[in-house]
Amino acid sequence: MDPTYPLFPIFSFLGFFLPLIPLPWHLQAWNSGTCYFIFWSSLSSLNQFVNSIVWHGNALNPAPIWCDISSRIMLGATVGVPAASLCINRRLYKIATVQAVSITPAEKRRAVLIDSLICLLFPLIFIALQYVVEGHRFNIYEDIGCYPVVYNTLLAYFTTNMWPLIIGLISATYCVLCLRAFARRRLEFSQFMASNKTLTMGRYFRLMALAMTDILCTTPIAVAVMVINLTALPLEPWRSWDDTHLDFFRVEQIPAILWRSNHLLVTGIELTRWTSVICALLFFAFFGFAAEAQKHYRLAYRFIKRKLGFKMDIKPSFGMKLKDGPPTPLKNIHSLPLYIPSTPSTSFSPPPEYKSPLSNASTPTTTTTKVFPSQQTKHDSVDSHHSLPSPSTQSFVTEVSSTCVSSDEPKFHVI
């Protein structure tokens, strides 16, 4: 039985899903190397998740077509993840040694094309070359699943085993040069970062930390796998193409009691399948909790909440309080104080110095009057709709009804 079950399926599924969350804003920033890192690590984690579920406790062959695809995905991720790390370090080095402050769209497209050649075309060529040293179709290990087969000959170290190590060394060289250039040209680097809206200082150093961590993980593992292949399995001589591909379409099904008895083989298999999962989780650890990620999480939360029919929490703005009742504007420093009667009423008395123009009127009439003559407002009738005055002026428009003529004092209605 697999001692890591169900821990490994859980982590491999998280390694597939979590790196996809920051993918949209990395696409927006034209971070092609980072996007390819997400692609290879997530795809490899999904592949490992399916294999760990389907072949848990058995070594049957229910899906040979899937195993053909799965073994190629494993081979592609072997160089795809280090190649993406190389592109990240290469881009960081170009940023640290940038001559011009701005980058044109043509330069961005050229950078994406070069990254695509390194991270996509090269792994496809690498997968195709494996047929040269592929002894038979594939193996199935109990609790592990489908696994590619490499005939352990000297040619295999030139076509398969050495490339992750070479890519890791080139990536480490770029990383050292990047740190050196950053230390020498801080001023120009700061000017470039100030003019670049898609790449912040925090994102730059997170990318550098991710690339350095990937180098520290993949390069020693590549060396360990080479040592294991040299010591755990006998090195066979290359005889001929026909000898290597004899009975090519056979499938070897290996129970756990056999392959787990070889401790070096166990170490090599476990290192291989855990590497991509760890790389995927490390990527999310660096970018899944950043400020831009938290902003997108809040937007997604509000979108889902709105779609489910929940009321959105409206935050008060412009000094307006939304706790009890309708919003009440705060007093402006240039406005007059508000008068709120203690009992509900729709009328109030005018100031003592106010002289009603209706005091000498002999016939009922309808008049629109202002308490404060500094603000002039024209109304057509008593029932006309009035637009609210702005809080800065705080003008109070009053209407005098014809029924107020018989009273001792005209009554005013606040709008």
C-alpha cells in the first residue's frame, strides 16, 4: 500500500488547481515564462493526481491510451518546469540590465516568442527524442500509475538525463547575473519599475525567489536521478535500433511489493512525482497571497455573492451614514445648521424680520418664496417637482399656499 495515500492525491490536486488562480493577471502582464511554469506544473500535478487515484492498490492496464499520454506529460514536465524557470530568470536579467525605460509591443511579442520556443517547442522535441531510447511502450507501477520507460544506455544520458541539469545550470547563471546587475544598476532599475504598471517591485522579487527555489529543487534532483540510474540499474550498451525496440508494444505491470523492495528505485520514483507538485505549491505560496491576488479574491467574492442573490455591503462615502434610516449628509463648513423639529411637522414659522408679500393681498394667490434671498429658484406651481439643492449651498425653498392668507402668519412647507 502507498504510505502517502491519500496525502499525495490531495496535494497533487491542489498543485493542479491553486496555480491556475493567479494565471489571469500573469497573462495580463505578459509574463510568458510564469504562464508556462503554471502550465507545466499544473498539468503534471493533474496527471499525477489521476494516476494516484486510478492505480491505487493495483497495477492493471485499463486505459493504455491514457498511459501513452500520461508518460509523455511526465517527460515534457521533466524539462518544461526547469525551462520555464530559465525563462523567468532570463526575463529578470533583461529587466535588471534594461537600457531603455519603456518596452515596445514588438519587443514584448518577441520575448513571448522566444519563451514559447524554450518552454513549448523544446519540450516537444525532447518528448519526440525519447523514442530513440524507449525500450517498450510504458510501465505501470502499483500505487504510482503509468511511467515512461528509458533504456538505460549511454545514449539515454545525452537525450534524456542531462537536459534538466543543463537547463538548471543555465538558469542558475542567469540568476547570479541578475543579482549582480541589480546591485550595480539600482537607479535605472528603479526608473524602469516606476514606468512599468504590470510589474511591481514585489512581483519582481517573488519571481526571483520562485526561480531560485526551483533551481535549488530541480538541479539537485536531476543529479540524484542520474546517480540512481547509474547505480540502481545496470548500464547497457547500445547495440542497435532493433535491439532497443524489440517487442516495443509490451507493457510491464509491476506490483508494489517488487518495486518497493529496491530503495533507490523508490527514491527516484517518489522524487520524480513529488517535484512537480512541490513546484506548483511553491508558485501559489509566492503569488497566491500577494496584494493583487487579494484584490482579485475580493472581486470574485463579490461577483459570486451577487450572482447568488445576496445583498452587497455598501460602505458609506462622502461622510454619509448608512446605519439607521436614509443617508444624512454631514454639515458643511459653509452651510447653515439644519433645523429638525422635535415632533413630526410639515410647517414652520418664518423669521421675525420676514415680511410676507401676502399680508396686503386681497385675493388668494399662489406664491413661491425663498427664506434666503441669496439663492433664487423659480417654481411653476405648488405641486411641481423640485431638485434637491446641493449640500454645499443648503438653500431652503418654501412654498406659500393660498390657504395661508386667512391665517395670521403664512405657513411654509419644507421641500
